[in-house]
Amino acid sequence: MWTRCLPSFQKAKEWVASGRIGDVKLIDAKFCFNAPYDPKHRLFNPKLAGGSLYDTGVYVIEFTTGILGEKPEKVSGFATLAETGVDDFAVINMSFKSGALAMLSCGTRAHVNRDAGIYGTNGRIVVYEFFSSKKCELYDNNNNLIESFEDDCQEGFVYQIRHFNNLFNKGKLESDIIPLEDTANCADVFDKLIKQWGIEENL
């Protein structure tokens, strides 16, 4: 999950972990775009693992679990289905043992603002264009800007490549940024939502 390697994501996670916004109560993240409907395209073709959950939902889920560092206890959601039977728009709610809630959405039929918000008892964090973020800001409860972070790298995948190289050079088989367990947990969220939505998977 390359987006977890982005410096802006790491800075937001650092602010959360160090208690800069107190206890996290809500994470709001959306990744939606408007694609022309084509039943043969991978986005809409069930035989090609189509659907907004698999394509963009993975990013909002992994953003949330990455920031909080925990697996959701409860997962629920609603989705609209394309004519091919795959989800083309969805909202996802998750609750965590820490007390945090997540309000997420993913979609392939409408453009939506992609700034993510992390709201705590002592302030909030905005991660701009979280999917490919270069900037995040920390605010207090009075909406005063406390700290800002910005990265000028033009290609976000650079950080994933550097991280992988570092792991390889150290002989590590697991990343501390993207633990293997997180992938299994994300797949579990997928399974629960697909079942709720009554989508028959085509393997």
C-alpha cells in the first residue's frame, strides 16, 4: 500500500500517535471519481474484479487502519450496483476498540473531494488529496493552524520504492509501515461488505 509510505501520511500518523489532537473520534475519507460506464472495462466487469470497493475502497480503508493502527471491530455499509452487478458507489462505516469511528466512501460514478479529515478531542488534521497527498495541516479546537507539513516530491511511488529497498537491504520480510496482518484485515473488511451487499463474487 504505497500511500502509507507518503511523508504526509507519516506526518499525520505521527501527530495522532503523539496525542496532538487528543483521542481520535472520527476519520472521514473519500476516494471517488467519475468513469464512463463500460461493462467490459475492469472497473465494471465482475470477471476482472470490478467494483469501487476493490479499486478505490482499499485506499480509504487502509488510510484509516494505518492512522489508527488497529483493526475495525464493526463494519457496515451501503452500495449502489452497476448493471453488471458490481458496486459503483459505496459508503462504509467502521468502529474501533479505541472509540474511533470512520465514515468512508468510494465510487466510480461521481467526483468527490479527496481531502481526508482526522478529528480528535483536542483538534483535527486535514490530509489534502489523501490518495496522493503532499500536504497535511494540524488545527486546534479553535480552528487555529498549529502546524503544516508539505512535501515537494512529484512522484509518490518513490517513497514505496525507497521503503522496499530499505527492507530488502536489511533482510526484512515484513514492513513496519504496512504489516502483513493489515492486508488480511483489509480483505476481511472486503468480505464483510461484499456479503452485506449481496454481491456474488466471480473468482
